[in-house]
Amino acid sequence: MKNVVVVGSQWGDEGKGKIVDWLSSQADVVVRFQGGHNAGHTLVIDKKIFKLRLLPSGIVREGKVSILGNGVVIDPWALIDEIKEIKKQGIEVNTTNFMISESASLILPFHQEMDEIREDAAGKGKIGTTRRGIGPCYEDKVGRRAIRVMDLRSGTNLDKRLENVLQHHNAIRKGLKKKIFKKSELKKELLKIAPEILKFAKPIWLKLDEYFKDRKKILFEGAQGILLDVDHGTYPFVTSSNTVPAMAATGTGLSPERLNYILGITKAYTTRVGSGPFPTELKNKIGEILGKRGKEFGTVTSRKRRCGWFDGVLVRQTIKISGINGIALTKLDVLDELDEIKICVKYELNGKKIDYLPTASEDQFNIKPIYKAFPGWKSSTKGIRNIKDLPEKAKNYIYALEDFIGAKISSISTSPERDDTILIEDPFKA
């Protein structure tokens, strides 16, 4: 019995939703451990599309338990709306198959407004936030003033907690000449939805310990990608949480020693949403082809993603930082029509060659990629489920990529459909 952590090895949007859904056929429990409803996961099952934001990808499979850990920040109104939406698609969400950590912090209306105010005021320095209030909520969490799920259980306690957090936010809002929030109105709205949230609330660390002792298979689902990690990503153009696999332990309460296999979801090329450095970005016809064939638009925001060649330097770095055991390579079929395909194998900075991403943001913007080129296979790989059936040139590209990044490719996705996946190594059995 093994527990598997799934993370994105790039800037997110690598196709984690499909892979988690695919792996969840073996898992008993699927857990989100960080992020919020800024993380969109699209699942295509029997040509039916499910777009998830907060709910773990395991929710679409019958007989699985889906959990939001304490590392997730939850917009309670957005969660209720998402549950209603997916129920309309025939998916059951109840207290048996869905749980929320009672320690998770809540995103409140002033968090979203503050997100918007800051982004609008940033001008050319915009981070590219989804304006969902994720960052301001995490700020309140580390500032020890957040409202947590458990605070909804007591009107008296909620009153004290709201007074504390509004003292901070209203002072800022007054300085910005924005309307202040009234405690009584916010308390009323929270108590109104409290029963809908609290019925799912549990001490998740305790539940996970029980599942572990019962030898249940646990699948941990990360959001965004490692290059958006607040410590290890392209700071300050990052998200507000740790996206590395270690967060699976911190964000749920399960011991790190019980995380057995780390699977890095990796796109066969590179994409990025929003602002920030992107060494291999292609602002040309090839970039447009990748975007069109790969349908590169954000699940949550519908924003167009920036596209570029596979950056082997970055992926090799995230593998070392995260201890990734295997790679799930996605969207290989998007490259089918290209005459030539490139992998970035080094950078040039101020006339010197380097083999890692420099820490300084200024340097990250100024590095130039050095490529190794491969001939395209010019034939369809869509829907292939056995590696033997792939074109030889496609296999050559895959093996070269695997050799350079220093991690085994354990699976290859050849279409958005659940079963169009080449399995090389099963993370639950490796």
C-alpha cells in the first residue's frame, strides 16, 4: 500500500486534473492540500466535461472520499456554488464522500476586494493574480487573524474573530478611501451559510490517520505548479502558498514519512498564465499553434496561456527541489504537427552559460534559452495507449527528455480522455 502525491512540475496547468482522476480509480481517498478556488482542474470523462475549482478531482468517482485539507483556503460561498453546479451534472456530494478540515481558513469578501485593489494599483508590476482573494487570506492566516471553519460553530467566538480581522482590514480600507465592512452584516451572512459548511467539517488529520491505519490508498492533489511556490518559484510572480510535495504533509496533518511516491505532472511543452519570467516563451506562429492545439485557456479565468518550448532546466530543478519519483508527461499529442521540437538544456546570462534558474527576478527576465532540437514525428499520437505504438521520433523525444531531467517518465497522456494514457510505472505499486 502506497500513498501518492501529485504536483505540477512547471507553472501549473499541466493536466493534473485528468491524471488525479485517472489515478483515483485505485485510490480510496483524494485530498487537496493547498491553494484555493484559483486552481482550475478540467476533467473529460466519456466526453462529459467537469470543471472543478475547489473540489478534489476524486469527487467525480463513486465510492471515493474527497477532502479539503487545512492548507487550503476556502471561499464558503464559492464552494457551495460549486457543489450545486456539480450536483446538476449528476455527481453526488454528501457528508460521506466529502470532508473539510475544521482548521482551514476562510476567504471572505474583503479578501477578494483587496486582491482586486492591489492588482489594479500595480500597473505594469501586476502579478497576474486570479483576483479570488487567495493571497490576502493566506496573509491573514500567517498574521493569526484568519476566520477558520471551526469559528463558524460559535456566534460568540465568531464575533470576536471578526472584530480582530476587521480591525486590520478596515484600517487599510479607510486609508484607501474604501467602504468599511460592518461586523454585524458579515457575521449574519456567515452564520447563514455556516450549517452548509459545518456539516462537512472534520479533524482531517485524525481521519487521515484512521485511513492510513486501515491501509487505505491516499492520493494527495496539489494545485498550481512548483514554479509558483512562494519559496521556490519565480518570486514575486508566484502564488501565496507552498506548492511543493512537502506541503502535502503540512497541509493535511499526515506525517511526511507516509508520503510514499511523488508524481510530477509535466506538460510536453511549457505554458504560463499571467505575468512573470518565461525563458522559452514563443511569441510567434509556433506559440500560437501550441495554444490552439492545446486549448490553452485557464479553467477558472479563461485567460489565454503563454506557450513555449519544454524547459528542461526548470523541470530538472523542480524535480531536485521536490524529490519527484516519476513524471506523468501530458499533452504529447499537441506536438504532433510540428516539423521541429526543441528542449531548453541551458541558459545564457550576461554572456555566461548556467544550468539552473537564477534567484533574482531581474536575472530570470534576462536569461536566454539554449536549445537542443529534435525532428518532429508528423503523425498522430492522439489516443495511443501503448508506448510501442508511438512514432519512433516521438519515443526519441520522450527518452531524451527523460534522460535530461533525471526522472523516470511513468505515464504519458495522449488526449484529454481519462483512459487515453500510456502507463509505464504505476505510482501506487512502484
